Amino acid sequence: MDEGGFILDYVMPAGSSLQETTRVLNHVEQIVRSVPEVESTSRRTGLQLGLAAVTEPNTGDISVKLKDKRSRNIDEVISDIRAQVVKGEPALDVEFVQVLQDMIADLTGAPQPVVVKLFCPDPDMLATWAPKVADALGEGSGQIH
């Protein structure tokens, strides 16, 4: 699935200075923005979406929005950026996830439930896929209503 954007989660080595962290992340943002398919980026440090989440000042993420019209799909863009970041900043631990996956992971510790709504103009297709989605979401997580 191509959501048109992704999240680059990062962790600097423990004890990294703010100056070094800033240098590394500025370089990573420069790498990301140099990719022609990237429309915009936004960086968070030390924060997550979940209310009960415990975060560290050496962690964070970069949200990347891709252009609607592009020749490469999201997996190709991520692969390109990953290779450049790993080569350019080997001390930085990075993970690439699509937006919905990152949001669900951040909300895992939050007290509010995650609600997934499916819409489809074809009722037969919806009847086929809704139980499959519910089963996939319910694996190992508990309750599906």
C-alpha cells in the first residue's frame, strides 16, 4: 500500500550531545529533501503520539510527505533514502514505516481505542474484506467490536 508518505523513526546513540544530534538530523533531512519525490518533511524529537508513551531526548521521527505525481513507488523511495542515510550517518539507528503503521504503534500505549472504518461502494466487496481486516487487526491484540 502506498500512503503517499512515511515516517523515518530515529535513535541516536545514548549520550549523544544535542549538537551532534542536531548535526546528524540536519544531514538526514538534507538527504531526504534531496530525493525528487519528497514534497515536505517535519521533524519531532523526544515526542510520540501516545499519551502514556515514554520517550527519550535522543529519539524522534521525521514525517515525509511524497509528491502525488512521481515515477517511483513508496518502497523504491524508502529504499533509496535508507541506503543514503545508512551510508551517510552509520551511527544513527533508523526505521522506516508508513504513516498509519507508525500511528498505530504510537497509540499502542494510549488509553483510547483505535477505530478503523472501512468504506466501499461495493457492499459485496466490503462484506468480504471487513472480516479479514478485523481478523488481521485482532491477531494478538485482544478485542475487536
